[in-house]
Amino acid sequence: MFWKIVYIVYPPFLRFLEAMKVHKGKQDYLLGTINKKYNFSDLEKMLSGKGYTKSILAWKDTGEILNMRLLDKEKFQYHIRLFSDGQIRAHHEFSPEANPWAHIKAKRFERENSYFENLLVDYLVK
């Protein structure tokens, strides 16, 4: 019940903070750009097929057009963003559900390039 409430209340709160310029820019860990053969929908469909879902409890970075995550052992998540300029950025971190404070403070915020490069092998240009 707690998380149902969080999923309803927290996203509008994040959007308010973004409107107030509390969060702007792009998070670290640029992987490369999306291959010109693919678009937003292609990437979203592929990620969904691999178990990724839209990341509801996340900042919306400047220029972001896709924000998805995959839970890892219910404690962590793989997090991928696609931007309007074609950039793909990704990281591995605590999931907000498993450890909200560590997630907010980015206590674990790592590249995991080999994982993401293997996942996005056809979709990524370095």
C-alpha cells in the first residue's frame, strides 16, 4: 500500500521540483548515440522485450525522451535514458524501492558499460 501511494504522489512532486530548476542537465555516463537505423520506439520496444519498464520514480533529465529501468535482484536497477539529441546514458544503482535514501544520495551510481554495450549492441554508436 505504501508504494502505491508513493507511485501516485512522488512523480508530480518530482515534476514540480524540475519546474523549480532543482534538477536540470543530464546525469553522467554517456554510452554513445543511438544508431540512425533505429528510433525512440524501436529502442523502447527492444528494452520492453528485455523486461525494462518506464522509470516512474526518476528525475526527467533535460532533453530526455525515454527513461527505462530493469530491476536487478530487487535491490538494484539498470537505468537507461535516451535524449532528443540521440545520446544514450545509462548506469546501475540502488532501486528507490529497495533503498530510497541510497538511491537519492547516489550511493551506488556505476557505469556498467560492458552490460549496457552488450544489451544495446545494435542500437549504440560509440
